[in-house]
Amino acid sequence: MADKQTPAAREVIALIGVLEPFEEGARRVLPRLSGLNVSGSRVQRTTEAIGDDVAARRAAGETFGPATVWGWNSDASGRSIAYVSLDATGVLQQGPHAEKAEGRMPWVAAVFNPQPTHETKRSRRVWEARYISGLMSLEEIGRQLRQECLAVGVGGADVVIGLTDGGNGLEDCLIGTLGGIAKEIEFILDFYHASEHLLEFAKVFLPQEEPRRRQVEQWCCTLKHQGGQALYEELQSLDLSAASPAGIEGHRSLLGYLGRNLHRMDYPRYIARGWQIGSGVIESACKGVVCQRMKSRGMRWRARGTTALCQLRALYKSQPELWTLYWQRTTCA
């Protein structure tokens, strides 16, 4: 059946599979939009087959857009800035006989070109972005991200910023991704990730809600306006004589976290230069690429289907021309 479908029909079916649950898309959406009548299983097989093709091509080093240098936006000092980011999100899995299996964490990576945050005029916040996603090793997602960085001319930016949370291996992965490409690399720890660690410690150190809220606000203010070193020294000097064992352990853990990340917590300098300090783009990508389609109630996925859908949705959510160019290339192949 698949080889009897026209390229246009395959694209429409895949698009429905990318956007809607397979059965619902086949039953309620596809006939109304296109007049096509196929089963939910056909939508699934077609969508996953195309997603497999996207994943295989990316694994082979292919990118789907032209090698075009983006017009990188400038920071407050006039230097052009590119951004890369990387995160993971959980997806429930099923075994070979549709039984429940342990969830897995597909990666989501992005290279993007946001509107400068230091601009004061009101304008629409639009940026260029390319995404990659799937179940693969950290090394492999970094390699595929590197191909996208090369395609959009990250090396033409004066500074490339790696913006992530504190997950193990993320910074090293981006160093490998950008090595030999970037003129200068700056790493920034997602400010909100740091603030969540402050809140977690405050929960075991300050039992009363209102004092806890005020204290976390004060710590965040110190972090944003004086930087990680100032906050680290303030927390080091805390009086723990009345702290519970959980509070003492929380304090030790927090200082360890801050100490490992001080080199990327110079928030006053980042803000002064108009750089982004929050990983909202990659968190939004995790939701838009993966969660909105793959984490509805009752959904479980096989490993192959997970990567197929992730890579296909990553293509769909990237610059709109990438989806078009993929289908033009596939039709002409």
C-alpha cells in the first residue's frame, strides 16, 4: 500500500501523524482535509517510515536545508551571537507485546538565532531555529547538532552561547559539538534551573512558607545582580546550627551544584550584554517537539517509533522551508 501512495498523499498522511494521534487523525481529520480514507495503523506505519527516513539521513550526516549563513543578531556590544542548547524529556515506552516498559529520555537539541533582548522597541519576537530529537547517545545528538550548526554558519558568529541546565555531560557535549567551528564559546547555566535548586534547599532549611519565599527571592536577586560567586559565598556563611540533617545535606548538595557551575553563572555580565539567561527555547522545544504529541494520556511508544516521531516533529518544528525541502528532495530522489 505504501508504494502505491503518491508523494503528496504520503506527505499529508505523515503530517496528520505528526500532529494528531494516529487513530483520531485517520478517522476525523484526514478525510475532511484530503478525502483520503486510511486506517489509523496505516497512518502510523506511513508516519514512522518517513520518520525513520529522516532519522537515517540525519544519522548519515545529512541536513535538509541549504547551507546558508544566518544573519546572526548582535548583542549590546555589537558582537554577533549564536545559541545552541540541549535537553532531554521523558517518554513512556511499551515492550514488544504492548506491555508497559521503563520510560526513556529522548534528546532535543537546537541551534537558534533569537531576537536581541537588549532592544527596547516593541517588535515581534521571531527567531530562526533548527531542532533534532530522538533516542540516541549524547555523542550522537551532539554530532547531528554539529551538522546543523555547520549548515547555518555558526562559525560566522563572534560568540556562540551554550545555554543548558546542569545536567551531566551537557557542557562537554556542546564543547565537542562546537569544537573547531566557534570563534568563541560562552556557557550559561539556565537561571531558572539554578533558582529551582535554591528553592529545593529552602524547603528543607526554612519550614515556614513566607520566610522561605522571601529568602529565595533574595538569593535569586543576589544571583542575578551579583553573580554566582557572591551567592556561593553568602550560602557558605549560613548558620546551620539549628538546621535539620536534611537541611545540612541540602546545603552540602547546593554548594556542590553551585561550585561546579560557577564558571557559567556570571549573570550580571550576561544581562549587561543582552544575552539570554533562561533556557526557555529548548524547554519549549521539548514540549513542542516531543510532549505535545507523545505524552497524551495513555500513550506509550516503542523505541523505534519514539525516534521516528521525534525526528519528524523536529523537522516539522524547524524553519518551515526544511519540511518543504525534505519533500522536494524525497520526490525527486
